[in-house]
Amino acid sequence: ACSKSESTGGNSNCQSAGTAVYNSSCAGRIEQVIQTPTADIIPRGTWITVTYLPDQQLTITVVLKGSAEVRPVIDIENRKLGEPATINEGQFYLTVPNERRDQNDEQSSNLRQAKNVSDGPAMLNKYLKPWLDRIRTHAEEDQIERRSYAFTADIDCDCEHVDAGLLTREYRLQCIRAEAEAWRQFYETGELGKCDPVTQGPNARVKPPAAQPARGAGGPH
């Protein structure tokens, strides 16, 4: 029987904004294609999340189970596709059209290459923040391995707001290192680490994922 993560609507889904969860084990034998304005995604026995942020023309694909093939749209006006990439379990993939590739330094260094989720949980957490509870709820319902959705934890040492005068740069670097260690500890053990109490920002927080209420029967995510 299919879980509540089933995506309906035939073998093609058009996603124009927000985040959706897809469980392709419920899609039957017909190849499923998920389209955003800037990517074509084909699940391969997969539990994935697909996010599209219209203001950045950014598509984010996260594979929690199985694998997926992603073809980036390099020319959005003519919907010209670039070379396909295989995204394996525990990896994510970012893509924007060619004309937007150099508009964000953080994005530019991560675009169009499969990256391990464990290497970029803070970035994913930031991009997917409005939908983290939904992702976590459905992952738990479908008994996905905890490490695959560990990026949904609330770990933020608020390093960008650290202000220590002449020591600001040094303190921010220490804050970033402490945050990375907190994420690493959570991934490896499930236990929450800590921000550095001296160098953390004023809004630092390290919280476990919120407990989710029981859900009744419902439609696709």
C-alpha cells in the first residue's frame, strides 16, 4: 500500500513554487517526471523533496532514499536542458538558469553538482525553513532513516549577527566552527551539540525537531 507521501496527477508533475515530497514507489511502472521552471527531475525508486524558489529561480532537489536524475534548465526562456546529473541517497542538487549563476556566491560554489547533505545542512535548513516540519513529518511517517532528514533540526548559532568589535571576524569564524560541529554531532549520534557560549550570536538556538501530532488520513503532500 502507498504511504501518505504518494504524489498523484499522472506521470508528470509541474511544480511552480514551494516544496513537495515525492515517493516514487507509489507512481507505478510509468516513469514519473517532476518539472519546475528550472529543472526536470526523474525519481528512481526514490523518496525526495523538490523545492522551487521563484524569486531566485532556484530548484533544490534532496534525495532521502534511492536516487534521482536531474536535468537543469540552462535557458529558461526556451527551456533548454543541460547535462543530466545523478543524485544519490543523502545528496542534494541546486540549479538556476545560466543567467543567474553568478548572482549568489554561496549558490555559485554549489550549483549543478551532487553534494552530500551532511556537508551542507545549514544551507539546506535556511532554504527549506518554511517546509522543514512538513518534510520531517512525512519522513517519519514513511520510516525514512533519521540521518537522511537530520537537516530539519533547528541548529542556528546566529553567527552572522556576532559583533565583537575588532574580534568580530575571529569570533564569527569560531561561531561557524561550533555550529558545524553541532550539526556533525547531530548527524552522527542524534544528540544535539552546542553553540559556543562566548562567540554565538544573540539569537542562537539549538533545538531538537518538534514532536509532531498524530495525523489523520489525508491526500498527497
